[in-house]
Amino acid sequence: MRMGIEYKKEFFDREYSLGETYGRVWKYARRYWLRIFIGIATGILTAGTLLPIFQVVQPAVERVSANEVAATVGKIERAEESVAAPAVAPDAASGSGGKPTKLEREMAAKSRLPSWYPKAEKLARKCGIDLQTKEGGISGALLLIAVFVIPLVAAVRFGLLFLSQYCLAWAGTKVVADLRVEILRKIQEQSLQFHGRIDVGQLMTRATVDPQMVQAVIQNMLAELARAPFEILVSAGFIIWFAVKNQMMPTLVLIAVGMPAFMLPVVALGKVVRKWSLKSLQRNSVVGQRVHEILTCIRVVKAYDTEDFENAKYGAAMSNLVGATMRSVRWTLMVAPMVETVGILLLCGFLVWCFTSHVTLANVLPMLAPLLLIYKPVKQMSSLQVSIEVTRASLQRIWSILDADLRLPERADAVEKQSFERAVAFEDVSFRYDTANQDAVSHASFELPRGKMVAVVGGTGSGKTTLSGLLARFFDPREGRITMDGIDLRDVRVSDLRKLVGSVQQETILFNDTIEENIRYGSPHATREQIVAAAKMANAHEFIMSQPEGYGRLCGEKGFALSGGERQRIAIARAILRNPPILILDEATSALDTVTERLVQDALVNLMKNRTVFAIAHRLSTVRNADLILVMDHGEIVERGTHAELYAANGVYRRLCDMQKVG
């Protein structure tokens, strides 16, 4: 046996375009549009708080420069005046009776305060507050306001960010929950042909792990999309406005050409990241498959002492997963450093160009501020692009399973059928499994009248179980038809048919719940008295009450806390409570000891009273009294008749009876 299991693409997997992949997410997100709208709106508002900061950068720089120049010029003028005319009156020291010098007026004229500042200053004066000193510096009142206002603005920004992220996280969590419910619903709708072609571990991974990966990304993606693009928009808008206002079009062109270079690493690595993310998801499915298989077959593993062998196989599968995951991590982690490196090189090139073009510091800094602030949202958007590629792999697996359609079709005008009146008839029925090369059932024709018992016998692989599956409409015939009271089963509502046909299988599977709930399963409105009555008819009440927990005893995973005979009797009690008019029995006593077999057989006799029975017989002694016995071989009905007729015919049935010493 191979130590590792390599993932194979499932028959329903397909590729989806980027637009189709994420466009379908809106189908699930739109029902939470209000929270998403609030999250996006508050995210936009937080981006808008950057604009006043950009507007005061240049005036602040120019004011500092003007004050330094004015102070230097003042020192020079005072030195010259003290040497040439020491007796000049102090009032004349400024050259104009205390008025600003020409140089000072020119420097003040260069100060480009934002348009809202004069209005704010005028309003403050009406309130008796001076925002500037006579020398043009920050007044104590302005400082006091800043001490209170800035923390208030910070608190508002924090509140907006929290509200944005909370609303979007709530919406993302709900979307993922809806996806999980939809996936499970879709899986349960598929026919048994679908479930026969895919491993349960693969389905578990797609139903749980893939949406879990989408959950975090949806939350982060929506949060970043609500804020980062608008921060970029505000910063870029200010750069364009400032460059146009100050006639710096060459600088603007240089920035416009350089900015797209930020996205080059993302574009270059995006496809590689998605490739290895998909491989990681696929190999994670293999790991889930191994765990499910080991736990399902744990009795075989224990019996054959193969724990070390299974651990080695699991370790090999885990190594494959780690290898794919680390490759995905390596490529993902390369994106951010490459974006940073490109950003640093572009900034260095921009400064060199400013130096060679003699651009002043006062004109450079106001553009550098938004350029530096724009770096974070651009980096976030680049990481978001990587997340989009990673999540795209998960979404493709989710959409593939949601688009798979191997359901049994049900007509829109399906017939409502509440009762079984006359007979079930197989009319030249043939069926072949999708993965098979030959028919499992070939040209089967017989009738099952109401109140009668038809038994099917034959070797392993002869088509007995497939025939019962066709009767329960787990599959549809490839040729011919099956009718109930003259109505094709394909024309009957599936829910009605399930109520008319019940079954007790050889391998009884119970849920990890109480005995009472396992008996009630399929009959949710049954009372405790009805459950006890059904258990008594199934010869189960005595062993149930022999334990302290009684009907509240847990059955364990798949009913492993109970013996085989106890499981069978609980399954029979469940069928009795369901009370279907047609009953399919897949020999329920073949694996039991003699005493237990008698208890189960008596329970089956109670179950079959006044019912139409289709029995798959492994022990021929259990069907000697059947009204009709069908002998199958390689999918065909080769003999039919009563026990006496078939035994006298000295054919296949006679040979089977002789092998089991049934006369």
C-alpha cells in the first residue's frame, strides 16, 4: 500500500473567472447590506480625517522657514544699524515704525493656509480666543484647544474604525455561516451515486475548512476595501490638487508614472500564490480524508495492529500538506517586502529628481506627507490582492460543490401520493452506475402486490441491493420504469415516496444520541408512549430498561456502545414507529448469534405484519414462506417462483439451498 495519498481532482471541480468567483459572494452578502453599508460608510469617514492634516503641512513648513529667515535678517539689520546709527530711536529699529519689513511681508504672503483657516480664526476671535500670538506663533488658547480637540478627534476616529470593522466582521461571519448551511444542504440533496464517488473526508473539508478560510478573508477584505481605497483616493486627490495649484505638473506626471510600480510584485506573484494555495487546500482535504478513514475503520486498525502503519501514512500526507503550505507562505511573504523595496526605490528616485530640478523643501514636504501615508493603504491593498487569490481557490472549491447537480430530479407538478393501494411493478428496468462498465440490473420485470412478500437471493454483486435502491428511488432506471399503483416513481413527490417506503439494513447505523431520539428519528412528533410501544414490538424494551439510563442511554458513534443485535432492534423499532406500508429488509440477522437472531427475527415478524415486504435474503431459510422469490445473477433475474417451485426446478436456487443445507 502507498504511504501517501495524492489529491485527485473531483469529477465536479471546475475553474471560475475572478469576476464570477467573487460576484457570487454578493448573493450571500446582500441580505446583510445595511451592516455592510454602515461598515463601508464609517470606513470612508475615517479616510476623510486625513485631509486637514495634509492641508496644514505646507503652511507649517513655510511659517517655520519664514520665521527663521525673518529672524536672521532682523539680526543682520540690527547689527548694521548699531554700527551706522547707534542713536536711532528704538521705534525706528524696524525701519517702518514697528511695521513688518518688506521681506517679512513677502514671506507671509507665501504662506498658504487652508481655505478654512481664516474662517476658523475669525470665529475664534468672536469668541474671544486668539489662535496666534502677535509674532505669528501658536497661542496658549490654541494649544489648549489642541490638547482637548485632538484626543476627541482621535476618539471619534477610533469609534468609526471599531464600528466599521465590527459591522463588516458581523456580516462576514453571517455570510460564512450561510455558506456552510448551503453546502451541507447541497451535499444532502445529492443522490447516492454522488456520495459513492467522493470521499466523506473530502466533503467534510469543503463544508468546514474552506468556508473557515473564507471567513477571515471576507472580514479583512471588506474592512480594507472600506477604508484603504478611500485613503488612497484622499491622498492622491490632495497630491493632484496641490500639484495643479503650485504648477508642479512634471512632478505630478512623475508620481503618476511611478505609483503603478507598487503593484508590480503583486501582479507578478499573484498567480503563483493562488497555485500553491489551491494545492495546500487540496492536500488538506487528503489529511481530512485520512483522519476520517482511520476513525471509521478504527476496529480494523486495532484488530490488525496497524496503528504505526496508519500513523506513517498520515505523517506522509501531513508532510505533503506542510510542503504545499510553506511554499504558499513563502510566495505570500515575498509580496510585502518587494512592495516595500519598490516603494523605497521610487522615493529615492523622486528625491533625486527634486534635487536636480531645484524643487524647494516647502513644495516637496506637502507631497511627501500623503505619499508616505498612502504607502500603508497601498501595502494593504497589495496584501488584499494576495488574499483575493488565496480565497479564490477556496471559493472555487465551494462553488464547484454547490454547482454539482446529481440530485434525483423532481417534476414541478409531481404527484402527491399519501397511500399505497395495489402494487409496485418493475417494467424492463435496467440500471448502470456512473463509474461501471456494465449494468448492475438488466431488464428486470416483476410485480410486488400489496400485502405480499417478494424475496431476492443471489451471490455477492448479483444486483440485489441495487434492486432495492431502485425501489426506494435512491437511483432512477437507465431504461424501463418502476410504477406504484400505475404511477411512475419519477412522477411522485420524493417526500411522499420516502414516507411510503421504509427499510432496515444489514449494517445498522445509529446517531450519537439517546436511544429514545434514535427511535424517534424520522418521526419527530412521536410521543414517549409510542416510542415505548415500538420498542416492545421490536423486542428492545427489556434490554433498554436493563440499564440505569434507560431510553436516555447514549448509543455512541454509529451505535458502537451497543451490540449488533441491540442496534438492529432499535432500527426495527424506528421502522415500526415510522409505520411505512412498504418495507425493504436487507437481511438483518445474518451477522448475529443464534439467541439474538431469534429476538431480531421475532421483531421482524412483528414489523412485517400487514405490510408489503421486499426482502434481500442471505440466509435462504428466512424467505421460504415468501410469495415470490427472485434469483439474481450478474444483474439479471435468472429464476423466479416460490421456494417449492424453485427447489423442484433443480437450478441456481436449488444449488444455493444445498450449499446452506436448506431443503
